[in-house]
Amino acid sequence: MQATKFAIPEIIFGRGSIIHVAQCAKRLGAKRVLLISDTGVERSGWVERVMDILRENSVEWVYFNEVNSNPRDYQVYEGFEVYTEAKADVIIAIGGGSPIDAAKGIAILAGNGGRINDYEGANRVMRPLPPMVYLPTTAGSGSDMSQFCIITDVARQLKMSIISRSLVPNISIIDPLILLTKSQELIIASAVDAFSHAVESYVSRIASPFTTHQALLAINLIIPNLMRAVEDRSIEALEQLSIASTAAGMSFSNAGLGAAHALAHSLGGMFDVLHGLVHPVLLPEIMRFNTPACPEKMGTIGRCIIGDRKCPDEVAALEGIERLQEFFTELAVPVRLRDILPDQSSFERLAGAAVGDACNLTNPRTAGKDDFLAICERAW
Amino acid sequence: MATELQPSLEDLIGIEHCKLGFFKELRQKLKELKASNKESEQRRQEIAAILDGITDIMMVLSEDLRIISVNHVFHRLLGVKNPVGRFCYDIFRGERHPCPECPAHHSFLTNTVCRETAIFTIGERNRQFEMVASPIQNPDKTQRRILIFKRDVTMEKEYQAKFYQAEKMATIGLLAAGVAHEVNNPLTSISGFAEGIKRRLSKIENKDVAGLEDIEDYAATILKECRRCQGIVQALLTFSRPKSSPFSPLDLNVVVGDTLKLLQHNILRIKDREINLRLDLCESLPLIYGDESQLKQVMLNLLINARDAVEEAGGEGSITIRTMKAGKDMVQLAVEDTGCGIPQENMGKLFEPFFTTKNVGRGSGIGLSTCYGIVKEHCGEIIVCSQVGNGSHFVVKLPVNPEQQREQPV
């Protein structure tokens, strides 16, 4: 067995744990923090809340919110300018994957300088980053756990994967109460993303006992809790989704992802679609594609979904996938590629970009361009 | 590029990569800073040592000629307590405005290296300085500065003057030797024929020839003048090509005594009055090596000159002869008179052959030049101080051991 690694940030978990944000920042040496978020989080009032806490603890801040979903390279430069001008130290981000990934990009430039695409790929960050404290507002992206940072290169129309252990934040504060203010769509998209993280990292080529455990925990928590969370916004269910998302984050940060995310990144680079909503479309087809390569693990996933059943692994796997598709349909999210793309003309480029994506590397079954084309066609 | 960006599974696991901490960075920075600090400190010391090794006055001036910094030579030579911030011209000249010939000023205007020599009075002594002003290239052009070196060239200029003198003497010496040699032959003929005429005259003694006495008289005069000329020629040859007869240990006091014995009655008298002669001889004078007769000639020449100077001044006056030690390796003979003195414009020509201020018939003008040649041959030095109306002061310095002096040229 090859040597593996399991690295995660310090995690503060619990209802109301947002209150610790200022102390955490101070402990990391904050005098003036760069606070990053987006207008969506602002509207829900959580940015104001963080500012209040900072103020109460006499921590100065500068605020940056020019972040889209799928953060762009130029937004990273803008944020870096704010950071430098303010002579900020610690970086705090509150939000979904986008503000946190933008924060990571800004942190790279703050510690290393240069252009953000200098760091595309794995382990190209050579100097330390400013301390980072992240508060995820969606139970899904796992960016607050991971060593990944996805930034859209506007000129090349693709999502760059930047991978570095230095991107793992110092502290991640997970407060399930924040999820209470999320829209239904966002809760679903995040949970599906987290589910996809769990599934892909579970079957990853570099999965380890420490990641598979977390992945299965996430898979087992998401299916039963997602419906409840959507229907009555039960805080218990939301809390379980937070745990699931965090566990999935721990898993994929260390084990990597797979073909579904490779294709999702190429889709996100070309079309500005919400990352979480791509997975109900892609994940079942990718799982079908991967089953021959890892029937045992896919069977385990299947049994998580359909319950323990005495049957061959492949059968359990396929039945699980069927059930998963039904589940996605019940959530009333797009489940066919034709629901989110105008036509099939982009398939060639999508497939080409997906082959080169870093996530494709850990997919249990080698996926070439033709495989991606076939997957797209089946998902149409 | 694409393949280079493509990570491997190992990259994703990243066993060798961990979250980089600021502590490590800080420690590295500290280490680097310490190392570079040490290095720059060493460099600073080296540069300081180099600067300390500079023996010229060094100053950095601002555009309005205020002193920004100076080196230790400045402090040593000028002894000004807080020069920084004061005007350069104030310190060196006590002026309120920049000096017109200031090289720093030119350097600022032209942005080139400028040189100039000037005389400054430092500690009541006039000293000649060679100045070099060079603009300091500053990356930010806001504040221009000038670096000035001032080298004290007083001694050099003195040596240079002596060198020119020696050069001139050598050339003139060669010329004189040539002339003397050429004149010697016809002189011998004239003298021979004059002797012949004298002999012939004696044979026709009893014959009554008109004007015979006159002719005898003429011949005697010719012979007398010939002898005089021969003496001059001989002296010239001595001056230019002194015979290097073997030197022997000598007591300078004995040379003085012998010379005086020879001359006292004849020369040191003016209109039947003896000149007031003072002797101040050092009793424990080390022996020197030299040619006794040549040194006597020097002594003689100096005495004659002193006597003439006293006479010129009216006859009332004195001559003092001193011998003394001069440092560890030299002795000196000084002849001082209270005579007429030598005008400044003649000082440079004193040792040139045929230069004389005496009346025709009194001096040939080769006395001092002969002295110069002899003293030179003895590896010594002859120095003159004089003031018109107050008298002159000739000092002959001779080495105790001339051989040693030759090996270590000054």
C-alpha cells in the first residue's frame, strides 16, 4: 500500500460557533483582517454578524465582496490589491465555495506574489500564506477543508485547479445555524456537491482508510437528511448535512476527486452554471462508468442508498445509482444535460478539457476523451 | 506547459509538501538577514579600512557646498570640531561666499570630475593642495553630492623644485665642462706664447727699444690673466666632473679650523678692520667621509661670499660659523652673515655657474656652483636662507656615512 497523507485544518464545529471568529483571528496574529464574502451572504446578514464580532473584539478589517460564483482571476487580483493597500494580515472568508476559493487565491498572491495562473497545478506554492480562517455557509463545497482552490481563468475559459497543502486553512469554523438562512436551491446544490465529493473520493485511486471512513459517513448522512432539511429546514437535519459536508471535505481534500468533477470543472469554465447543480446530471453516469473498475466500493455505496441487500456488488451498485437518479428527480433539480446546455456542440471541448483536469487523475477508471463524450451523450 | 501543469497522484498526496508556516519563514528570514548583515558589516569594515588608509582630506559636499561628511585626515589636519553642516569655504578660507576657483562648484555645474590646485593657510602655514572633485552618482537624482579629495602637495612641490634645480645643474654642468675643455687648449697656447715672448724680451734686454717696458708689462699681464683663466677652467671642471678621489674620515671642525688659518689674515679683513667672526663648533661632532681639499674649497667659497656680503652692507657686521649634528646621520656646517642678503629673485639662480652679482673682476660666478657640485658628490645638501638687509644663512649638510646614504636614496 502506498503512503498516504491526511491533513485537515483545526475545526471548530457547533451551533453558534461563529462567535469564535475574532478570537481565532487574533490568535493567528490579526491586527487588521481582510474579510471576504459575497452579496448573497451579505443579504442573509452573516457578514454583518462577523463584523460585529470583530468590532466587539477590537479587530480592524477591510471588506472585499467582488466575488462571483465561480471566482474569476481578475477578482483575485482586485482582492489582493485591497489586501496590500490595507496592509491586512489574517484572511477571513465567510461564504460558499466561491468567496473561500477567492480568499485562497488572494492568500497565494499575498504570500508569493506573481500571477495566479503561476500556481496552477500541484504544489507550486513555495512560500507561506497569511493565516486563514474560513466559515462555510453552504454544507457542500468543502473548500474550507481542502487543499484545492478553483479559479476561473477568464482568458482561457477554464477552471484552474490549484493544489497545495498550504491552501488548507488554519481554522475552519462550521456553524450549522448559518445554513438556516440558505435558499432551498443552495442547500440542495451544496448537499449534492458534498455527496459527489464523498462518492468520488471514496472510489479514488489514492483513498486511504482515513478518507474512506469520512466519505462513507458523508454518504450515509446526506441521503436521509437532505429531504428533511429541504422540507422543514430542521436544524437537526441541517447540522447533519454540515457534518456530512465537512466529512466529505476531509475525504476529498486528501483523496482527491474523479471524472465527475473533472467534467463539472470543464462545464463550469465554459458555462457559468452553479457547480452543485451539475452533479445530479453527471454523477449517475460517471458512477455507471466507474462501476466495472471498483464494483466492491460501488456496491457499498449502492447499499448505503438502497439499504443492506444480499446481491452481487454490481447489482447493488446499479440499483443504488437508479435510486439516486430518482432521488435527484424528486429534488426537482435538472437531471439531464439538455436542461443546462443549449446544444451538444460544446461536447468536444468539454470532453477535451475534462481529460486534462487534475481531478480526472484519481478517477478509478481511466477516462479518455471518447469516454467523456459518451458520458455526455448518455447524460443528454 | 500543459504537461508541466499536469499533477501526478504523488503530487496530490503531497507527502513532501506541508502547509508552510510563517515561523519557518521567519526563522529563515532571520538567518538570511543575520548572514547578510554580517556580510555587509564585513564589507563596511573593509571599506572603512580602505577609507582610513586614504591620506588625503576627503569630504562629501551638498549642492550648496555644505559639508555632509569628512574623514579622519580632515579632523587631524584641520582640527575643526563640528565641520558637518558648515560651509566648505567658511572652514578653509573663512569666506562668506564660494571661492571662484572651487572645483566642487564646477563639478556640480558640469557633472564631471574637476581638478584644481590651491594654497590654504592651515595652522599659520601655507600649504598647497591638489583638489579633485567628482560627482557622486545617486540613483535618485534628487540630492546631488560631490566627493572632494584634497591632497597636501607642499612637500611634493618642494621636491619637484629641487629636482628641476638638479636637472638644470646637470645640464649646465655638462655645458660648462665642454666649454672649459675647449677653452683650455687655446689658453695653453696663449700662455705658452706669452712665456715665449717673455723669454725673447729678456734676450734683447740691453738694447734700447722703444716701448720695451710696455711689452714686458703686457706679457706679464697676459700671463697673469691666463693663470686666472686656467684657475677658472679648473674650477669649472671640478664643478662639473669632480674627481672622485678616495674619501677619508674627516672632522668637519678641522676643515673649518684649517681653512680659517689660511684665510684669516688675507680675506677676513675689510679696509684694515677685522670682521667680527664667531665660532660655534660642536665638540662631539661625528666624523664624516669626504675629500678634505674639496670641502675646504666649499668652506672658502662660503666665507668669501659672507665677507663680500658684509662689505656690501657697509662693513659693519659679523660672520658666524657653526658646526652641529643634524639628526642621527648628518652633520652640518652653517655660515651665517649679517650682510646685505640675497634678493628673492636671485635665490633660484645662486648655484648656476657664471651667475654673480659682484663687480667685474671680483667674482667669476662659479664659486657656489662649484660648492654645489662638491656637496652633491658628498651626498650632502646645501640650503640657503636669506633676507635682504638682514643677511644670509648657508647650511651644508653632510652625511656621517655617505656610502649608506647612497644605498638608501632619499
